[in-house]
Amino acid sequence: MASVTGQAWAGTDQGKPLLQLDRLSKSFGATRANEDVSLSIHPGEIHAILGENGAGKSTLMKMIYGVLTPSSGRIMWRGQEVAIQSPAVARALGIGMVFQHFSLFETLTVAENISLSVPESAAALAPRIAEFGERFGLPVDPSALVHSLSVGQRQRVELIRCLLQKPSLIIMDEPTSVLPPSGIPPLFDTLRKLAAEGCAILFISHKLDEIRSLCHHATIMRAGKVVGAVDPTRETNETLARLMIGRELPQPTRSPARPGENPAMELRGLSSIPSDPFGVVLHEIDLSLRPGEILGIAGVSGNGQKELASILSGETPLSGAGRDRVLIDGAACGHMNAGQRRAIGLAFVPEERNGRGAVPEMSLVQNTLLTAHPKGLVRRGLISRREAQTLAEQCIAEMNVRCHGAHAEARSLSGGNLQKFIVGREIKLKPKILIAAQPTWGVDVGAAAAIRQELIRLRDSGVALLVISDELEELMEVADRMQVIFRGRLSPSLSRAEANTAMIGNYMTGGFLQQPRGAQQVEAA
């Protein structure tokens, strides 16, 4: 086995497997989510599970963690067959999991949530949470209510909760999706230390560079089956992508932007104190978005992205002087709510798929109606269900959404497939302005490339796009200009040529705040 960043893994010749899966299968009615999946993982091994959205990775992990019961097959733990009937049983065995979709109670604090699975009081856990957050680069306020946290901050809570349980096997589903580039090496160092101490790690990520730098083994899944196993250190991103999606990875193409002269949307000196006591205060935000361009907003999660998106979308209408701080086509619209802004041509992809982007218990047709009903789906107060179904089917086909049809419930889709549907739905609205927060979060490399290409195509059609993303690579790929948000303040605008990773990284830690005001104005110009 090849060395991974200078630290070799001993391999299977030293001890028995910690976990073995023997022909594990799971069916939902006539749908076969997993079929005869077999693999093993040893103590100290970091094992990647690779596959497209809907390949069956999450279903497999949920069976190991006791959320789902296998339809057939066996799970062996330390050489003994076990029935993992609940997460509590899994934790008792020594299995921990960090979910891509979070299992947190929104009305409880961070410490209270963690105390539900770690046998200590919230008060006793608070200093340990702060310590782990500092140690692993996952800062979070133990007293903050979960409903006030961004998606990125919530995943930090999940990570800390898992690590506090000191498991023998950690299942990690997209754990770096909320970290800045500078935060990933410390996390990987921690995972390598855990592995060196004998902890096994099942690692799901769509970031192929991470798989190649961190993992000792990679099992590739497609359509619920294992289709291969490789040493990722001996592969390239291209060969891994080909194994994962069964074809060459599509490469987005773009031409130079041709933005219009007059802004489609502006923020002028916007300051805002959120009603949530744990929210981020926005300070004198200046932003100009023109038709035919993509403006990228970078930054470490929890620096005001959530509050900025809420104001831009109209979820947080403004009163008083704030009414005139937000403009669409030159007209003040700060007082307008989300529905009113949609009526004048704004579309929005929120960072939270479940609950904000879609209602999990509703069908895809019904979820289409939620934002598309003004587009001819309702006439004289009557819903045209046929047209709603047609639009939902178009979204499914054009975005290659894997589901059981337009009447499938949103919660039956994998996270990545639901994300593709939401993005496709908003694109079908033919907006003048599209605000997209974390548009490819949890989406496989093939689907992410397709979504990014759609964003570029929208730009070329004259739409003004603002993309908020924790993925710096994504912004470097699609954005024509970039700004960085840090502690509620927005950096000067950087052109595509200026926005190198070193400068963006400096801005993400507040480097632009130390510049003389004149220098900022020159740079912004």
C-alpha cells in the first residue's frame, strides 16, 4: 500500500477486519437501493466510498449506523454478526456518524443537542465543545440555538458531537463541504492521527483531491452496486471520476462575460442587525450585480452569508432606511418580501434543501408549484396540475434527476438529486436575477459540473447571478468577479484575473480590513 502524505497504513495483514459487509442489500418497494454490497474495513484504515448522487452510498451508511435495516445480507463487527437496530446500538458498538443531512433539534442549543448522545450535561459539555472546536478548527458557540446557525455551523456541531463520542469507526459524509481551504489540512491531520491510533474512518466525499490525499482504499459504487475498488493514491482525478460516473468528466466551457451597463441589483451601504441574537451583523455592505455576469461571494461559513442571502431573497424585508438600501433595476425594494421579489424576476436557491428549498413530505410536482405557481400554473384560482407535472418532468429530465417520477416525495431523493431538482426548478422560472447559495453542496462531480455549466449558460443569456459558496474552487470556475465576506463585512470586488487563491485566502481571514481605505477604493475600481 502506498504512503499517504508520509504516513503509511499497515494493511490487512495486521489483524482482522473491524467491519465487514457481506452481500448487504436494501430495497424500498420495487426500488433496489443497495444490491449485494460487500466490503471490509480494518482498524486504522481510511476508506473512501465513491459514487454519483443516488449510487446508494448514504443508504449503505445508514444501514451500518442503524438508521435503516438491511433487507438481506450480514454486518460483521469485530468478527461477530450483529443486528444494528438503531443509532444507539451503533454508538454502543463504537460506530459514530456525521450526516450530510443533520440530525439536530433546532430549538435546542448546541450543547443540549450534543448532550442527547454524549452522557454529560449541557453545562459540563460546553467547555469541551469549545475546546474541540478550537483544537479541530471548528469554532461554534455552545450556547447558540441550532435554528440560528448556518448550514456550515450545523455541520461543525455534527463533527464535534461525533468526535466527543470517541468511536472506533467514524462515518463521515461530506465533512469538508463547510470548511475553508485552510481548514481542511488540520482536519485531515486529525483524521490521520485518529487512524494512527486505530480508529477506522469511512469517508464519503465528492472532492477527488481529498480522496487521493487522505484515503488508503476507495470502493466505487454505481446504481447501488460495488463496481470496483482501487488504491486512490495511484489514481488521478480523471480516472476516479470515470470509474464513479462511468464516462468522461464533463468540463464546463465559458466565454468572456459581457455584462450590461446598468445594475440589475444593488446594495448601497447596507447595515443590518439580525433579530436572532446569534446572527451576524452586516456592516455597510456595498454590492452591484449586473445582467450577464456572475458575482461570487466567498468566505468561511458563518461570516454573514446566511444573513446576506436572506436580505437579498426578501426573506428578511427591511424597514426604515433599509428600504432604500436594496435596489432592483434601480428601484428601492428593501421592503419587499420574497414573493414580491419573485414577481419582479428574482429566483433563489437556498443553502438548505430540506425545509427551505423543498418541503420533504411533498411531491416534486407540489414542490414545483411552491415557486412556479405564478408562471401560468394557476389560472383564475385553479391549479393546472397537468402543467405543474409537465414542468416538474422537464426539471427531472434536463437536470438528470434520479427519482421515481414527478410524484415522488422530495424526501425520497438523495441530497444531490434534490439539489439538482431545486436548481433546475429555479432556472425554469427564467429569472432576471438568480441568487444561489451553495448551489452544488453535496452534489457529485458530474452533476456539479452540469450545474455550473447551467449557471454559465444563464449568464450568457443575460441573467444576473450572485453565487454564495464555501467552495473556492467552484467560484474560481464560474465567477466573473468575486467578493469575500468576513464577520459581516464585504471585501472590495476582485476581477477574475485578480482573484487568485492566495488573495482570496487572505481576504477570508479579514486581510482586506487592514488595507488603507484609499487602497480599497482603488482596488474596487
